[in-house]
Amino acid sequence: MRRILVPLLVVCTVMLCGFGCTRKVHITSSFPSPVVETLPLQVGLYYSNALRSYVHAEKKLDGSSWVINLGDGHEQLFEQIFAAVFVHVTRVPELTSFEGTVPALDLIVEPRLDAYTFQTQFDIGIPYHETRLRYTLNLYSGTGTLLHSRAVEGHGRYRTRGSGTSDALRKATIMAMRDAAAHIVLIITDDDDVKQVLHAQSARTTPHMVYGGP
């Protein structure tokens, strides 16, 4: 009799968790630094409160509830990628006038998370969790004037193993963040405004030759 009751108890526990438990996922990770040529720019990095405290809560059709905390993970992600892209990165507390800042900033970057969506294995019918992130990357001049905004997306998918659904979602989210980071690096390094700042800086620092006449 005990051999029958124990498996039944396990099955019932799993079913109850699927229909009533809240799965909490905290996104943290060490992200690989991109292999790029570092740009000789002094850059300010601004995080809004919305980004630093971003939490996504959702209840799925299978009855499961999810709470995903992405704030810490984004700070880790952007600190690492921008530290590799620019020679010097400084956190700025707010977007105001930066006239007279020492050292003077060449650019200010503000990443914003606009949307986070995910699908579990129950949603898509295969043993994977899938996530998508949509960002806006705002680029400002060194004095705080908005130059332009770019939309960036990231996609991640990770196979579920056994009952580790929370871990699978965490890893799928990290994959989506890395995917978006790769796009951000390409955008920054090929951006016309960034190139213009680099050109202006080069013109200031290049010594001018003066030739004396007879």
C-alpha cells in the first residue's frame, strides 16, 4: 500500500504547485565581455528606477504564477558591456545638464527595458522556455541633449530538464539579454553620432603642423 501512496503523493504535489505555487526567478549572472576595440570616450551611464527595479509578474493558463526580477541582472549586463566598449564609464544619477562636469563626458547612454515576455513549455507544447526582451537605447550628447533612440530586441530559449522550470526560465532570460547585448555593441560601434564624437575628439588632440615660410 505504501508503494502506491508515495508516488501518488508526489504527483499530487507537482499538480498543486503547477496550479497554485508562485515561482520566483531572480536574474543574476556574470556576462561575457564583448571582444571589441575599446572606444577612447568618457561616457556616462544612466539607469532609471524603472530599469533597476524591473519586476515582471504573470499568471499562466496552466495556473502557475511567475515573478521575475530583472533589475540586478540588467545592471550587471550593462556595466560589463559598456566597460568593454568605452575606455571610461561613469554612473550618472539623473539626466540633467552636464555642463562643467569633470571630467567632461563625451556621451551619455541610457538603456530602457520596454517589454519582457516569456512562454513556458506548457504554452508552446515543447520542453523549452522562451523569452523575449525589447529595449530602447537612448544616446545623449555629453551635455544631456538627446541625439537619438534605437530599438533593440533579444531572444532566448532554453530546454527544461525535469522539474527545473525556474532555472530554465532564468537561463532563457540570460540568453535573451546576451543576444540583446550583442546587438547593442554593434549599434554603438557603428553609430554615426559616436563616430562624429570620435572624429571631433581626434581633431582636438591631433597636433597641427605649422610650416614657416621664407
